[in-house]
Amino acid sequence: MRRYLCLLFFGSALYSGQLLAQTSKDSLSVVNSGKAWAALYQQRAAEYKALCFQAYNMARTRIDEAVKKHHTRPLAVVTDIDETVLDNSPYDAARALQNLDYSTTTWKQWTAKAQCDTVPGAPSFFKYAVSKGVKVFYITNRDEDERAATLKNLQLYHLPNADDAHLLLKNGSSSKESRRQQVLKKYNIVLLCGDNLPDFDALYDNKPSEENRNATTEKLRKEFGKKYIVIPNPSYGDFEGALFKFNYNLTTAQKDSIIRALIKTDKN
């Protein structure tokens, strides 16, 4: 009996050790734990939905103000797509829970499905803008080989101006300034919508430091809520790149180390 109990205890300990090792092996990094939590917030939090509604309600007010003024050119709204119009949180969550980083291959597999949901408030706002005679231009850093699927996804929700003429994809540079200037040749851009600060102004281009991004934001503070409408995105963006000095070759362990060094904590 004693021998049996010893064997049983040894077997249980061995199994527990295997579970512990497996848990340790599968535990998420700090960066991916954060991305999983951010995706959950985006998918489940009523507060996230409220923030999006708040942003697009303000955007609607700005459209109402703009159309009352005299303009020498037709009016346009410029918008980003990902996390501004379309919700990619299922992709972010899947990668995070596998403890894996973003990859171009898996990203394009995701966008090819053309099954993103929409960001709360986005479809109704852009339809409203068009009803007021304002054109919508989608300026995105998706690649040319994502064009067909992107249009299919936008058209799934009957988003306005979802056609080749109004979809400006990445043209080599990730900067959106030349594409904004392209729209400005014929239109007066009265509003820009996005989740990442380079969606709004060229001052955020060329991978500025975290300090520079904050200083630029202070400089442009009057534009936010007036001409620039920001949609919340805690999952990814240039804020993340700036923390890592835009070194996309860092390992997950290196990213975790940087996060632990930068984050403010209670020292007690």
C-alpha cells in the first residue's frame, strides 16, 4: 500500500511538473498579454464603443459646420481603414494568444478573408458625410495586392465611395502625406479620421521619437476634435514603434525588457 501511495505521489508530482512546464512554456510575454487584453477591450468593453461613438458624433458636428461655409472646391473626409473603419482585433488576438508577433503573411491571409467587422459608429458617420455632399477617401497602408479584398470588406457594409477611385493604398512610402496632397488637388479636406497620428499630419512621419511625438501633439492640440478625429487603438501603432525605437527586429524578450523598464509602477 505504501509503495502504491509513493508511486501515486510520484506520478502526480511528475504530472504537475509537466503541467507547470507547459504553463511556463505557453505563458504569454508581457507584450502579447497586453495585446490580448487590448483586443478584449476592443471587442467587449462598452467604454470602447462609447469612445468611438463620441469621436464619430464629434465628426458629425464638424461636418455640419463645414457644409454651412462657402468653399471653392468640393469637400472631402480622409480616413484610415484599420481600427478606424474596420476592426482587426480577431487577428491581433489570435497572434497574441499564440505568443506570436505580427507577420505580413498572416496579416494578408486575414485581410484576404474580407470579414472584418466595423468600428462602432463608423458606417453611420461616413454615410452621413456623403449624404451632406462630402466625399470619403480611404487612405490606408494596406498593399496593392490587398485592394480587392479591402473593397469587398468595405462594400460588405455598404460603406460609401468604396471603389478604386477613392481607395488610396500604400505607394512605396508608409507616409500618407503625398496621398493627402493628391486629394487636396481637387477637394478641400475638412476632416481626417484615424487611430495612428501619422494618419493626420506629416509632422509624425519619419519615425519620430516618443518625446518628439508628444511635443508635436502638444503643438497640434487645437486640431484634435476640430479637424483630427482620433479613434482609440491600444493594440498597435507608431506609439509602440516609438517605444522600441522602430527596431522591428527585436525579440519578444527584448520588447518585454523595454516595457518593464519604461512602465511606471508603484515602488512600494
